[in-house]
Amino acid sequence: MCNRYVSPTETDIERFWHIGRANQPRWWREQHVEIFPRAQGPFIRRAVDDSGYSREGASGRWGLVAGEWSLKYATNNARSEELASKASFKRPWAKGQRCIIPAVSFDEPNWESGRNQWWRFARADGGLWGLAGLWNRWADPKTGEIFESYTVLTINADDHPLMRRMHKPDPKLPADQQDKRSVIAIEREDVDQWLGGTIAEASELLRLAPVEVFDAGHVAGR
């Protein structure tokens, strides 16, 4: 699971994913920001008010809100295998409310030394990560105020040569049954399929990124 990442600037997001300057006033920050669960973060989705298809930038709480704003349990990550059945995620998934979460890098804990050492994951090509996610809108029944939120999707990584090394292992389980998790990278050429495709078409993209895509290593001082 992912609990910390660095967001690009609004300008970098718009240039990298070609979402134009239709987003006015500014919808995100002009600085790199470290994002943690329940903080505000940016995401890209299929434009809500476009009857055709276009992309738009939005921002909301990292932690999907489906029932009430005061979250009783963590919804910043969603297991991709449970999207159609999990109460918090099945409606946004069924409605096609998929999004891209832009990231310069993300961090994961490595316990191979016997203690937690944070590793940072950038892209080997120097580009930005587009992480698969779901978004939702929630209206406060008392005030009518609208709140945006999102979640990062994860997938089993027990067989991935890099991502299986992350997170604390359960000594009671064999190596191939740890359910180590990884984020899901949506490449730029697949963004329209992810945002605008059918559920079946989007499901084709729920896969692990090849190990050569990653530029990963221990973060000094963490």
C-alpha cells in the first residue's frame, strides 16, 4: 500500500497529461508537495461537465469518501481485486469514476534489514507517475457542500522482483502468500483507455509495471 508520495506542480501536470488551461482558477499548487492520507491532493479525471470526452484536473482528499466525511477506516488505498465488491469502492468503480493520481515519486517501507527503511520510487525515464485511482463526490447532507476525494489502487506484488521486497513480511506466511502490494502505473498512451473506456477495457490496465520502469533506492535519513 502507498501512504506517501510527492505531487508535481499544476503546470507540470497540465503539460505532461495535456489537459490544457481550461482549469480556472488555479486548481492545484505551483510547488512540489508531499502528500499523506487525508491531505489534499490533485488528480486527473474525465471531465464531469463534458458530454463528450476530455480530461480535467481536480483536487480532493486522499481517502475516498463514500458515506461520511469523518472516515472511520482507511480508504486511501483500494485493492484492485475488490473494486466490484467492496462497499466503499464498488459504486465509483461501476460508474466509471476512474482517475490518474500524478506523482513525482512515492515511498514504500523496506524491512529487509530488520527495521523500516524508506525507499523512494521515481521513474527511470525521468517522467511522472500516473497512478491508477478512483474519485468520488460527497455532499454534506446538512450543508449541501460538495467534497471531492480519491483513492490509489493497488495490486498483488508477491511475484514482482522489486515490489515484493517492500513492506514488513508476515513470518507466518510463505513468500508467495504475503499479499505484498504495489501501486498501478497507467502509462500516458493508456490514459484515455483508463479514464474513458469500459470497465472491461479499464480492467486490462490493472497490472504491475515492469521492473525496468522503476528508479528506486533507500532514502537517506529516513
